[in-house]
Amino acid sequence: MKLVSKQKAFFSAVLALSIIAAVMLSFPLNAQNPSVGAAELRSVWLTNIDSDVLFERSRLNKALQRLDELNFNTVYPTVWNWGWTLYPSLVAQSVIGRSLDPTPGLQQRDMLKEIVHVGHQKGLTVIPWFEFGFMAPADSQLAKRHPQWLTNRVNGTRIVKEGKDDRVWLNPFHPEVQQFIQNLIVEIVRNYNIDGIQFDDHFGLPSELGYDAYTVALYKKEHNGKAPPREFQNPEWVSWRANKITNYMKRVFTAIKATKKNCIVSVAPNPQRFSYDFFLADWQKWEQMGLIEELVLQIYRNDLNVFNSELEYPEVKAARSHIPVSIGILSGLKGRFVPMQQIETQVQSVRDRKFAGVSFFFYETLWNLAKEKPPQRQTSFAKLFPTPKAYPNLLLGWKA
């Protein structure tokens, strides 16, 4: 009788475990544990251009809450834009004369501190975006105070048009410029509990520039007195400048890691051909050197065939074998609406090819600047991201 009782108990236990297993399998894996086998980047860039999300605390908090409710897991807030820092900066105060962007909505606040605090409360990964890189408005205090830091074309002109705006570029080869930019970056990494920091093509230089006196003298010193080619896309001249920027990227990476070892270095460039030829930003080499821990490739294309072709380049496939590679998708611009159907199709293409995830440019066009009504757009994003998923963190054991 005891044997029969034990057998009954055994089979009852097995039956109970089977029922529990069946119930668990009826739920999606990532609903059981979003951090196990369920990583996917779901991010958005927060900028102060054509968007007011950063300029008021309650508005910012509501945005972060809504992103969390829709199962986004990462935000890239701009922290360096229009020649100003968007956080209180002693480095900016000493160099520019102001510690913070003078826009009224940022005064008496530390926007970055708010994002880190609220974002982390909601489980969001927060990676500040160094949006302007070496670029600055032509009429900025930075440009006016330090004209010797600016670079120019072979004909001496400096202005680079970006839409209707006049821009100038700091010389990334000048030691004082290099130190200033590095100091800004290290200040952010040291003073805020951020998860990483992100750069893009603006951490390079338009290839038509680089003919300032300092850079020409440096080139001559390394070329037996020979001046740089007047053709700005001369391959050797492009390579020389791109290599200098790569060396600086290595220096910045080292400084970041010396300050906070687990701070992720993220880069969000255009495709390699464009980044290298037009911005001297050789992200393929940066990735090969181990200087990138997250790549978010900007593929802002309407044509799906062109979009898909950009995902197949050898340097993209090579990067995917080392680090999380996600795709930046255009959700719209002011005056350029992107239909939700196009966004959904591109997200599916990214998923079909098993990339690490997606990021949208930019927050305001997720649902506020669109032809579809905000509730309709938000419902569509809820369907795209029905359950939570973890940020694909290389430093926490992410695998391709």
C-alpha cells in the first residue's frame, strides 16, 4: 500500500508540474523574464530641435512614462547642441561663458539628471547623445570666443549650410579643441549615472574642411613640407584626416573607460561610405579597434529595397559578429511625415535579419508630428512592442 501511495504521489507531482509548464508556455517567453533571451533595442532620440519635450519637467516625465508603457527600453537625449550644453557644465562655463543652454525651459533645471532619475525608475537605459560633435552655429558664443579653433575650406570660407542654418566646425585636430570636447564628455560620464554616451557623424569633419593654418602646418610637418592636396577628396588626404580622428576617438574611448568602466560607448553613424567620404568618420575601423560597444546605423530611406540593401554590406555584417548592431529608422521630420505602415515594414525587415533592434528619429515624430492621430500611432507602436524586452547590453553578456 505504501508503494502505491508513493506512486500516486509521484504521478500527482508530475501532473502538477506538467500543468504549471503548460501554463508557463502559454505566455510569451519575454513576459516570463524580459531579461533572458529577450533583448531588443527599442529606443528613440530626444532632441531640442523641432521638439519641446526637454523644456518642461512634467512634459518630459510624461514622455518617459509613455515610452515605458509602450515597452521602449532606451532613450538617447541630446546633451550638446547649438553650441551649448543642455546640462549645467563647469567646462562650458569656463570655455563658452555660460554653463547651460539659455533657452528658458532649461533654466533652474538639470534636464539630464531628471532623465537619468525618472528613466532609471522606469527601467529605461539612458545614453546621452553628443549631437553636435565638433559642429557649432556660426553665430554661437563658442565660435565668437574661439575663432582660432575653427577650420575652413581651401578657399578660406568656413560656413557650412545645414538646411537654412549657418554652421561652423571646430578643428578636431587642434589640441585645445580636442581637450575641450574630451573635458565635456568626461564631465558627463563622471557626474551622471548614465549607462553610456553616444556619438555620430558630427564626431568627424566635413571632408571639404581641414585647410586651416594649424592643420596645414601639421600635414606639412608629416609630409616633408608638402602642402595638402587642394582636392579635398584626394584619397591620401581623406585617409590622413580620418586616421587623426580615429586616433582621437581612441583617446576619448580610453578617457571614458578610465572614468567609468561600464559606460557604453555608442556610435550612431550613417552608412560607412557616406561617413568616411563626407565626414571622415571611419566607424568601420573604430569598430574593428574595439572602440564601439553599440552601433546604431542610421538608415533613413523611404524605398524598402534601398533600405534593405544597406543592411547587407560586409562591414555591417562584420560588426554584428562583435557588438549589438541596431538600425536607426526615420519616424519623420518637421514637414516630412513618415506613414506608420512604412515604419512597421522597416521594423519587420530589421527583425527578419535578426539585428539587435531599432531606434527612431525622433521623439516628436513618433506620434505628435504625423498625419495619423497620436492614439492611432501609439496603438501601432503598442503592437510593434507588445511585451517588454531588455536592452541588448554588450557589457552584460550580449551575444550575436
